[in-house]
Amino acid sequence: MNRNRIQLQIALGLGAVAVLLLLWPSGPAYAARSGDLFQGNPFALPPGVHYQARKGEAVEPPQEKKETKAPELPPLTLQAVVWGGPRPVAVINDENFLVGDTLFGHEIIDIGRDEVVLMVNKKSRTLRLEPLPLKVDRTLP
């Protein structure tokens, strides 16, 4: 009787470990959070802080970031917006997009019921659903 009880406890313990291993996030947890300070290189200096060389030490001056020009967008057509799931989905040029996806270098920052807002270089562009032509045929009995 005691032996069966011990075997049951071992089996339950191994099962719990297996479940924890399946549910444990892969990779370092601190890098996955968006609000954390340690995204990317944890040894990089904060913006605006530069390394000062000692005497006789050669250091390259920091390179200034050049603002990249937004790529030209092909004609974009917002065909549909789906609001049925946990996150809205926009159908643009026969492809599905979520908030945060990139479309030809432009980030989708908002999906409304009848519009999508794209952002690049601090400039926004809005795509709107075109109203469908409505034709009503009335038949008489």
C-alpha cells in the first residue's frame, strides 16, 4: 500500500514538472516584455551618452542617424475590416494585417471600423473603406 502511494506521488510530481516545462516561456523573460529597459543590447549606452576616450585611445565619433525616406506606396485599397475576433483584422490588397504589422515600410498603428491608420517617419496616412454602390430593385407582385 505504501509503495503504491509513493509511486503515485512520483508520477504526479513528474507530471507537474512536465506541465511546467511546456508552459514556461522560451528565452529570457526580460527581453520579451515591451516596457523593459533591457531590450536589445544591455551594454549599449543610453541615447545622448557617448564614450569619452582616454589619452592615446582612438574612438570613432558617434554616427548621426539619417532620417530614411518613406518608400513609395503602391496603390493601397482597404477592402474589409473584420471585428469578430479578439483583435481587428484589416484586409488590404488581398492580404490580412493586424495592428503593429508593417506594410511596405509603413506600420499599421490603428484599425477602426471603416479605416486603417498607417505611420512612417512620424507622418500618418489613413485608408478608408469605399462605400459599396447600393442598388435596390423593387419588384411588385
